[in-house]
Amino acid sequence: MTTATRQILWGLTLGIISFIALTLSYWLAFPAARFSDLWNRELMDIPFVIFTFSISVVLGIAFGMASGIYWRKQFKTVDTWLFQLEEGQQPEIEANQAYAEITSISKRVSKLYKQISEKAMLSQRLATEKAEEQESRIQEIISQERNRLARELHDSVSQQLFAASMLMSAINETKGPSEEREAKQLKMVEEMIHQSQLEMRALLLHLRPVALKGKSLQEGIEELLLELRQKVTMNINWKVEPFPLDKGVEDHLFRILQESISNTLRHAKADQLEVLLIHRDGKVILRVVDDGIGFNVEEAKAGSYGLQNMHERAGEIGGTLKIVSVENKGTRLEVKVPILVAAGEEK
């Protein structure tokens, strides 16, 4: 039952009670031998009972409608405050409220927004400190591991490929004209080995850590997408606006982007990929859209470590993550992170 309907029923009940009270008062003021004699008395050429009943009911319903509309408006205002709070926006609360109850609710909503803002600021600050500490430690480990892996690949696989290539070249040079068919096959093997060498060199050149490694989020995104564009046939477009961010926020957003792109490459079978990073209305918005096969978001949440990880990372910096996926139409991932005034002033 809606507020308006409930108030109308209350108004109707109040009108009937008023009719009964008015009738009894009239009967006591102007006694009649029988109560039924009131039907014979008229007011404005209308039987007294019908006139008073009609007026009481109409006024009761009118009062109920007005009351219902008013309270529906008040509840709508409270709902708007809660929606703004849910979206990470500061609720637009008027200074003076008509009723003490609404004033109390507005004060509690304002207090709740302040607490959420303080917790978001604390989460971002802790995320920044954690990211800086972890990045320093991880970068050192990754750098050592990259050097070890590159050295082992160069000293073992790359050298073996080089030796095999030299051996095949020597064999091909000693083949005579009578062995033309075998020579062609050996030549193909030599070309395959040569191509493997090129790919190995490319692998050695592209060994790099997944963190931002001192770059800004915008620089990291552009470098990642430029390299991805060179390696895959997918059409990749992006719009990245320049603006400063805390290190912790940058790190979490970059890792969410990496996880999202990884899922797209592995599962989406997409031809188009679009990435957007903008700053609007005090919030950072990261959006990743593809035109792939889509998936059932609710089913994937339960079994996907990657999706859970992205949701957790968004929550750690006081943000929200929403995923919309439609079968054969693609997937849209959007992260919104409020950038609070204090965080901007610290910069």
C-alpha cells in the first residue's frame, strides 16, 4: 500500500468519525424524540445526515490526499538522499525542515556521508601506502626474476636456436642438386627456426613487470594498449584524460584494467575494445567495453576469482564496480571512485 493510499484511508476514517461526532453533538444540542428524526431535518435543502456525511467524507478524503502527497514528497526526498549517498555524492539537504523527524533523518544522513567519506579517504590513504610499499618490494623481485628469466632464455633456448640455425645452414650448403626435395624441406625447417629466433628476441624485449613502475596511470594505460594493439588483431580505441591521482588509486585501477583486458582476450572473442578514463563530478570513471559474446554476470561472480578480485580492489579505494553483459552484444565494465576534496588538497 502506498503512502498516498494509506493517508486517504486514514482521512476517510477521520471523516466518518467526524460525521458521527458532529451528528451526536447536533442531536445533543437539539434533542429529538427519536434519532431517526434527524433524517427529517434539512440543512440547505439537503437532509442533515446526508449533508454532514458528505461534507465529512469529502473533507476527510481531501485531507488524506493532501497529507499523502506531502508525506510521499518527504519520503521521496529521503530516498533521494540515500541514492546520492549510494552513488558517493554528498546529499543535497536543505537547512530547514518542516518536521523534527525529517530534520533528524537529514542530520543522520549528513553524519553518515561524513563517516563514509572519512573511511573512503582512509582506505585510499592506506591503499596508497600499501601500494607504494608493495610496489617497491615487488619491483625488486620482478626485476630480479625478469633478469634471471631473460638470462636463462638467452643462454639456453636462444643459443640452441642459434646453433640449430647455423647447423641447418651448413647442411643446406652441402646438399647437391639431386637432393632438391630434401633441400626444400630443410630450408623450411631453417626458416621456422629463424622465425622462432625472432619471436624469442621479441619475448626478451617485452619482458616487463605488470605494475606501473613509476609511471602515471594514464601513461601506463597508453603503453599497455599500444603494445596490445601491436600484438592482436582486435580494434582497440581509448580516451584517457590527464589528471592527478593518489598512487594507491592508480595502482588499483590499473590492475582492474589489466584483469578486465585479460578476461576480454581470453573469453570474449571480441573485435572491438574501448577504454575510457575520465574525471567527472568529483569521481574517476574507468570504463572498458567490448563487443564480444558476453556472459552471465551473476553466474560468473560465484566462480570467477578475477571478478571477485576486481570488486575487492574497487572497494579498497572506496569505489564501486558494475558489470553489464549481454549475450552476443558484449560486456561493459565501469568503475567509479570518488576523489574527495582532502585528497585533492594533499596533492
